[in-house]
Amino acid sequence: MSKMYKKLLLAPGPTPLPQEVKIEGAKDIVHHRDPESKKVLGKCMENFQWLLGTTGDVFLLASSGSGAMETAVQNVVSPGDKVIVVNAGNFGTRWLKMTKAFKANVIEIGKTWDKIVTPEELKKVLDENPDTKAVFCQLSETSTGACSNVKDFAEIVSKTSAITVVDGVSGVGVVPLYMDDWKIDVVVGGSQKGLMIPPGLAFIAVNKKAWKMVEECKQSRFYFDLTQYKKHVDSGNMTPWTSAITIVNQANVAFDMIRSEGKEEMWKRYSKLAVAVRQAIHALNLELWSECPGDAVTAVKIPEDLKDGGKIPAIMRDDFGITIAGAQGSYKGKFIRIGHMGAMDFYDELCCISALEKTLYKLGWKFELGAGLTAFQKALID
Amino acid sequence: MSKMYKKLLLAPGPTPLPQEVKIEGAKDIVHHRDPESKKVLGKCMENFQWLLGTTGDVFLLASSGSGAMETAVQNVVSPGDKVIVVNAGNFGTRWLKMTKAFKANVIEIGKTWDKIVTPEELKKVLDENPDTKAVFCQLSETSTGACSNVKDFAEIVSKTSAITVVDGVSGVGVVPLYMDDWKIDVVVGGSQKGLMIPPGLAFIAVNKKAWKMVEECKQSRFYFDLTQYKKHVDSGNMTPWTSAITIVNQANVAFDMIRSEGKEEMWKRYSKLAVAVRQAIHALNLELWSECPGDAVTAVKIPEDLKDGGKIPAIMRDDFGITIAGAQGSYKGKFIRIGHMGAMDFYDELCCISALEKTLYKLGWKFELGAGLTAFQKALID
């Protein structure tokens, strides 16, 4: 392979950044307590409220998305509390491990990673456990690409005293979400996925029903203690600790771009892209991994009869300059993951399909060279 | 005041960035699990080992410095453990609140913020409490500028089964520190002070004596669980959650600059700068706040008979484009803080002294205009 000047990032996060966001990352530091920064922080919180569709509080954290997940657990789960975890992937498993680490009494609704948990299944378990305090689930399960029906989950939970906590790390900004309308109580997420900004910023949105639990929560907490965050927002200080202020500024630049496109338009664009990628996958004689593929990440089954199929991500990266992701944990080698989120455009995905074709060809997979590209192209002719 | 094009940041963190670091912040995102990023993360850890003077493990966190402080507490303090907190400032108080939040049995050695705790005082309390598990202190107390004698603290603690945990947030990279030689067991810090990189990255260094406590610790923890970090470093995966990879790259750029200057040379340069600022302060008929001023931050007493002295930071910022910091908490209005850390050069401090003179003049303080600048200039003639 000749030297590659162009490398493309199509993993399900971190994702590529728009030029405007990159340039913002090179600017001078403004002190996080400067009046200018306070405005920037306030604007960023409002931007998140708008994107999430909530009038509830949004708090900005200096952490990765996992830190925001921990914030949710530490602030609504007291030791011994009964919680339900919907688990059909690596991040469902993360909720499981986290709630257990903080000594919750955890009921798991577990599935293999090619399946999703249905609202009916959740309802049954919730009915059997009326003392449940919180239900933890994923908007988009980053590890499998599956999108569960969090709208119906939240509708069911809203009829009880429990709250719905949604991991929106790879979903927010990519797939539809109307936090208040859908009666979701807590949404958490990170910066490095649909938001088109570097990793290191995270957020948590909390409605009134959940806030009561935050106030009553008996968990040991400090860095992620939301009562501290609330106090500092209310006093105009905005955050209790030093903000990742550069990334907050970058977020506002990205939000300007998102607002100018419109969030529904953006979700439609990603969806079109995902549909086209799925068409290409079929044209390459491959199958989708999940029974319920979402529009943020496409998981593609590695055929069992394809020798060295587990090497697809490494070959695509090392020989063809395209970074996608493999499967995580015990599913390693079973499927690959292609992101459609962040500043990924049609041409990025086109190059990704091209690299996937070349890789499959190299590995001896039977398909017609160009078939994926053609299917992708056809899917995007309006 | 005419429009200001040039604004200078001289707060005790976040600090200004060198051009090279800013440009690094505008580069394309590389996936944090890419082989290139793994090398970058490994190199950054080695850089920290070198700067801290330790052969122990260093872990990189996506958080602010307070997150690194929490990491120390969550990983070495089990509920009910007896700990000693050295507290003569806002960040000593942060150790106090944090250790209490995680249910430690806390013994506070407290002083007013113009004083420091001596090694003799620590020895006395430690002798009276042989069941102490850990001693928490500050290398540089960011809120007061004071530098305690952590070398002697650690020497005393090393003779017991307890460990010394040092908050190096504003000290690391600015004042001398030899973690292993000084027998310090844990050092934590953030990115936005002496390291000349944006906020959002933090670190914790842990030696063998402390690591045993990490393994035995009974605290609920997940995001900051160092056993997870260790597992991922050992497996070559480097970090358990998504890294703030852009800031890690920026850190390596800053470390290249620091290594090329030499750390001892750098510490000397900051010290010279601090000495010159203190000379200027005296020449302006002002007094230093702390009985033991350090070289990272200079705290200057606001004279009680200076009307509107509490407005100094706001006037310097709004009228003269210079950001310094006031005092925190209940000491607000009693002193101001000028940083000498990060990419602050002689000329930045010169402009700061100029703005301070103009501000004092405006407020009617009695001094000779130019006296501060002259003293600063004289102090730096070799």
C-alpha cells in the first residue's frame, strides 16, 4: 500500500470534528470564572436543553460519558435501592456493573447482544417489582448499534414512582429524542459522538421527578454531586470545579451548526446515511448483526465462514486508512461497527464502503466488487 | 478605556497555552484505541513519571483536578478509616469535605489561610493517632499561594504505616517535586496549571505502598476505580473509558517543551518570576498575604484602608484586560492572587504589574507610579 495522506475516522465515537470546531480548539484559554465563560457555560446548557427537548436542568461535567453515567448512579441510587437494568450490550453491562458497584439491589433484564429488550418485558419485571427506584437503559447501545424503544420504556415507568435513566452517549444528536415529551427523567451523554466535539465533556439532564431523588440520595459522592452543581448554577458560578472550558466553547460552535441545520433535519440526514450503509452491507452479501439496528451505528455480522474476518477493522485501518470498530468484550470477532455520527458526511461513508469492499476482496469473500458502492449510491439518489 | 485587543491571563489556572499546544488542539481526532493513541497515552504517562520523579504508576483521568483528588480519596480511604487533613486553604478544605463525604474518620489540622501547618504539628497529631491511614496535604495551596513542606511531611509519614497524599494541582510543573526521593505515596494534579494545557485532563501517581491500600480499599467506586485503570494499562489498552485524547496529545507537546528546557531550569525560571513579582508588590507598598509564599501563586493582601480594594480583580480585567484571581470563600476581598505558571512569561507579568499599578492609582492608593515596574525590572537584571 502506498503512503496514505488521508485517514478517515468512522468509529462510533470519538468522531471527526468540523473545521470550525477544530479552530475553536486552538484559541486562547479564557478563565472559567470570567463573565464571558459564564455566558458560554450558560449558553451551552441551553443548547443541551434545546437538543434534548427538556426544560429541566442540564449540568456540564469534565469527564467522559462513563463519568456522566456514574453521576446518574451516584445521585439517584442509594445503597440497597432496587433498580432495573436493561442489558443487551456492553453499555447495558456498564450500567449493571456501576449500579452494583454502588451497592444497588439490581434486577437485570439481560439479552444476548443481537437482541433488544422489549417494552413488554420491562413492564412485566416492573410490575413484579413495584418497589423499583430507577430503570437504566440505552437510547442507542453503542456496542451493538441497536436502538431500543426508550419512549415506550419511559411511558411505562412514568406510571410508577420509578424514574427512567437513559444513556444517550451515542444516541444524542444522532437519533430522535424528546426527553420531556417522552417522559424520560434523566439523560446522560458525552461529547465525542454525535456532538462533533473532542472527548472530555459530558452532560446530565435531570427533570423534577428525578431531582427529588437526587436530594434524598444517600450515596457517598463529591466530584459528581449534583447538589453542588445545582448550587453553583443557581449562584451564577455555573460549575463547582474547573470546566473543560475549551470543549464547552467548541460545543457551542457545534451547536450553532446543528441549530442552523435543525435537529430534525440532522436526525433525518443521519438516518438516510444509515439506510444507505445498510443497503451497501446487503449488497456485499453481509448481514446486519442486530435484530433492531439503529441509525447511529451499524453493526455488521462477520460471516462465520470468512477466514480472518476478525481482522477486518485492522486491515481497513492499516491498509486503507479507515478507522471503524470491532465488537467489544466476549463478542470480539463476531461483528464490526460503522458509525454514522459526528462530522461524517456521505463521502466519508462512501470511502468506508470502498475500504470495506477492498478488505473483503483481500480476505476472499464472495461478492461483486463495486456492489456496495453502487447500492450506497442508489440509496442516496433523491 | 479604548478597545483592548490584547487580554492576558495570569490567574492561578487555567493558564495560557503555548502556540504549539494550541495548534495541537486544532488537529483531527484520532480514535483513543488506535495504536497511535495507545503510544501517545503511554508516552504521556512516562512524561508524568519523569516530571514527578517517580517509577510508580501514573494514570490519566478525563476530569478536572478535583476528580483526581476524588480518585485518591475513593481508592485509599475505606469508610471509617482514620485520616489526617492538613488544611490552611480552600483546597485543604476540599480534602476535608471530600474525605468526610466518603465517610472517613477525619482529623483536621486547621489553620487560618495566612498560615501553614508545620511538620512538627503534623508529627504531633500523627504520633497521637498511630492508626492513621493517610495524610492529605497540598504541594502548593492554590487558594493562598502558600507552599508547605511536603518533603518533611512525607518523611514523617513514611516512618508509619500511613501514606502521604499530595494535591499537586497548582504545584506540579511549577515548584520542585521529587515524588520517590521525598517518599510521597500519591500525587494528584490537573492539566490547566503548570502543564500549559487546557482543563479536562488529570492524573494520579501511586507508589507501591499506596497501591496495596488501593487493592484493599472498600469504597464504592467505578469511574475513578484505579484497579480498572491498572488492568487497562497492563493489557495495553491504556485507559478503561474514553480518554480526553486531544488534551493528552497537547500534554505531550507541552512535555517536549518542558523536557527541552529541563524541569529544574523551569522551576528556577518560575521562582525568579515569583521573586520579581514579590519585589514589585513591596515596591507598591503592599504586603504578601501568606507567611510562607510559594513560587506558583503570589497572594497579595488587600490593605484594609484601601476603599474598594475588593474590586481590584474586576478593574484589572474590565479596564485593563488582565485576568488575575481574588480570594475564595470567606476570604473574598482580603487578598488577590497572581499566578506564575503555564505559558506566562516575563512580559506577561510585567503587563500584570502595570495593570495593578493603574488599578491601585485609580483606587487612590499611595505609591509611586512605576515603582512596581522598576522593582520588577531590577529583580530580573542578571
